[in-house]
Amino acid sequence: MIAGRCPTCKKPYEIAELRDLPTFPFCSERCRLLDLGRWIDGAYAIPGQEVRNPTGEDDKADDEDD
Ligand SMILES: [Zn+2]
């Protein structure tokens, strides 16, 4: 017997074995997708990542002489 709690809706559940709950550790597909959606929202919410400087000027100090 496995007792757990859904990370999304906090609903406790008890299952005999893991394959009884394909969406483990979530109680349902809906909760699994909700959690996934949160991750994706978070990823998109990060501003200003991977923005290259179009002028080619380095922000980082390039002190080493070539
Ligand atoms: Zn749930």
C-alpha cells in the first residue's frame, strides 16, 4: 500500500501499487497537467533570458589581449 498526497490539489490517496496510479504522484491526469502548465508558465515568465546584444558589443569585460 502506498499512501501519498497529490502535489497539485493536496488530496491524499492510497494505492496498492504504483501502476494503479499512472499519473503518480498526482491524483489524476488533470492535476498532472496543471502542474506541468505551472512549469511552462514559469519558463515563459523569465524575462530577458537569452537576449543577444545585436550590436555585437560585449557586456562582459574582455580584458585579455589578443
Ligand atoms: Zn490532485
